[in-house]
Amino acid sequence: MASIKLLLANDKVEGIRYYEAYRKHGGYTAVEKALKTLTPDEVTEEVKKSGLRGRGGAGFPTGMKWSFLAKPEGIPRYLVCNADESEPGTFKDRYLMEFIPHLLVEGMIVSSYALGANTSYIYIRGEYAWIVNILEQAIAEAKQNGWLGKNILGTGFDHEIYVQRGAGAYICGEETALLESLEGKRGNPRIKPPFPAVKGLWDSPTVVNNVETIAAVVPIMNHGAEEYAKIGVGRSTGTKLISACGNINKPGVYEIDMTISVEEFIYSDEYCGGIPKGKRLKACIPGGSSVPIVPANLLFKTAKGETRYMNYESLSDGGFETGTMMGSGGFIVFDEDQCVVRHTMTLAHFYNHESCGQCSPCREGTGWMYKILKNIEYGKGKMSDIDLLWDIQRKIEGNTICPLGDAAAWPVAAAIRHFRDEFEWHVTHPEECLTRNFGLAHYADERLIPA
Ligand SMILES: Cc1cc2nc3c(=O)[nH]c(=O)nc-3n(C[C@H](O)[C@H](O)[C@H](O)COP(=O)(O)O)c2cc1C
């Protein structure tokens, strides 16, 4: 099927990073259309009709989120763009901001107009330092050309965008921790409710949206909500950016129509291009490190035997027992030589390091899981450790202020659920744990997909 490009239609055009080329290729027509021909409520209505869902991970309907925004008289409202992108395996927002920064700026202006926000912020992960300069240049160019500032296009709408760098904390991607950090405080998540739509940045009504979500508002304006909603399937409308990495021939950022199958995405030359060296496929984490790992035998077909597609509904078919999640679209592929125990240990280390420490189940539980996984991985584990790990993750999930606890628990649960024998093998083969390379294909055979 011919691929549909909405966000990356012009990413290879020379100079598209700069205003002149961006404008020449249709840039800022979405601002013109929204500000000159639609009221803010009509823009929100279009976004609702488009079926756009948040691309930051949770997939919450964007238009609905916008309509929750409180609008008390005399109190400013804010749009905050979540460009923290710290989820392991996810690097799609980086691509968008680095190569087509004006798409985000344009989306910010249209979205802010819909929300009645005169000030908006792009909160970007600290490690993306060089992209801050790219964004600031794009904002300056937009301002020079009359798309930002006072009385934009003579409509009476004023708007300014500011870029704020984070300081390297994954937790600051959680929207309320992000707001704390933006206010200059330690990035601890807030207890909800109140939700940011009522009490957000500096206690004012605030919408927090992902980079890709905000950028998608531009094609929705340009093509119309109805045309946008025709792309994709069911409640997975429009296109989705996927950052693909791991054991694939062509790692990179791809824009997909959410009707393609997972098999096509992995093996077609247009996307991942298959597994290197003709190796077999063992497993995949399709939505960033927090979502459950799925063994290859459940990746191309659901438990019901139906084809699995690259969309929200199909990827989660079967729940956590046999399915997974679309998440943020960080697609990580494992070939037959990868060790699930080692991988789970690495992730547990990450979540333990990134836990803000406010909630005991997360603060203590993530460290405890990492310690046990390290023991198992290095041949010092006991069989009872596997059940202990299971119990700990159960006690973290749902028992913390923010979903970082869930994000730490799910990878451990899925690894044990699908690859328990691999954990047991580590316990019964302590010597090999220290000396082998991590080729473990021999005991996961029934789950492998041949090249
Ligand atoms: C620990 C943690 C990290 C997160 N990191 C990000 C992130 O880097 N980028 C992002 O857009 N959303 C992230 N989220 C989700 C945000 O809290 C929020 O749901 C999202 O920014 C909303 O935007 P959307 O509706 O456009 O998806 C994270 C959530 C958690 C719990």
C-alpha cells in the first residue's frame, strides 16, 4: 500500500528547517485558515471530529481534552508542549523538532488560538540542547514574518512561544511533574485531581500535549477533519510516527497509516527491512520501554488468530495477557540472540534511577526489582525470586501518584508472563549465566518467527 505522509510529507525538502522553504511548501496555511475563517471553538470541534488521540503515550482524545479546559474570566490559559521524550526507544519527537521545527510552531499557534492561550511553552528534554537552538530560530523566523506577536494577521490574537530546557529527568515527562519543573521546582508529580485543565501552570488552566499531537493539528486544519479521520481505522485515525530500533535492518523514524500489519512494518523494505543476518524474530516492545514485551508468536497474530495491526486497538487486543500497547510508538525489536532477563534488568535499573521517590511502592519497589533481576541475571538467583518479582510488580502497579510505577511494573510482569522459562534457566544454569554470550534461542523456540 502506498504510504500516506502528513507530518513527514516534506521532511526531505532542502532547507525545510527554515522559514522560506517551509512557507514555500504550504507552511502556515493552517494558521491562516484557523485564524481567518474559524472561531476557537470551531477549531476545537475540528480536532474532535478528526479523532486525533494524544501521541504522548496514553492516546487520550485531544479534542475532548481541549474541551475540558476551564475558562474563568481574567485568568490566563496556557498550552504546554511536552517535548521531554525520555522514554527508552522513543525518538520521533526529536526528528520532528530537529528537521521540521516550523510544523510544531505552526501547530502551537493554531492550538493556542483554539484554547485562548496567549502564551505557550515547549518543555524540551535537556539532552536535546542543540534542538533548542533550532526551535528558537524557527520561533524567531515565525515572529519576523508576523505569525507570532501582537494582533496576528490582524485578528486581534496575540501569541508568544517560549522554549524551556529540562535537566535530564524522565519523570519530568509526566505532565504534572513537567509543570512543577516549568515553575522552577523539583519535578515531583502532583496529586490529581485537580487536573491541569483546571489548575495547571501557575494554578491556571493548562493543556499539556505531546509534540506529535500538536504537529498533527496542522494537517487536520489543512485537509479538514473529515479527510483526516478517513485515514487509519476505527479510533486510530490519521497517521502515527514510529521510531524503530533494535535488531532491524533499517532503524529510523517512519510515518505510518495505522492500517498496516506489524509483520509488514517489520519485514517490508519501506519500513524496518527485516532482521539482520537472517536471524529469527524473538520479541518486540512496540510502544516504548513501558509497554509490555510481546513474544513473536503473539506479535503478528492475536491470541484469536487475527492479524495484528499497527494501531491502538489491535496492539492492545488481548489485554496484557496476550497483547501490549501502542504507547509512544517507540518500536524495539529483539532477535533470537537477545536475553529477556538482561533486558528487563536494564529497564528496572532505568526506572529505579528515574523514580522521583515520592511514593514508597515505586521508590523501594523499583530498587528491589532491580536487585533481584541483577541476581538472576548474574547466576545468583533462586526460583522463589521469580515469584517474589511477580509480587513486587503487582504491589507497585496502581499504588503510586503517577504512572511511572505502572511503567516500571509492566515490563517485569510481561517478561515473566511470556518468558518465565528464561528466568528459570538463569536460576538453573548459574555457570552459563557468567560465561555465555546471550544467545538463548534454544529454549524459546516455539515463540520464534523464522526469517
Ligand atoms: C513517567 C512518565 C513520562 C512521560 N513522558 C512523556 C514524554 O516524554 N512525552 C509525552 O508527550 N508524554 C509523556 N508522558 C505522558 C504525559 O504525562 C501526558 O499524558 C502527555 O504529555 C499528554 O499529551 P498527549 O495527550 O498529546 O499525548 C509521560 C508520562 C509518564 C507517567
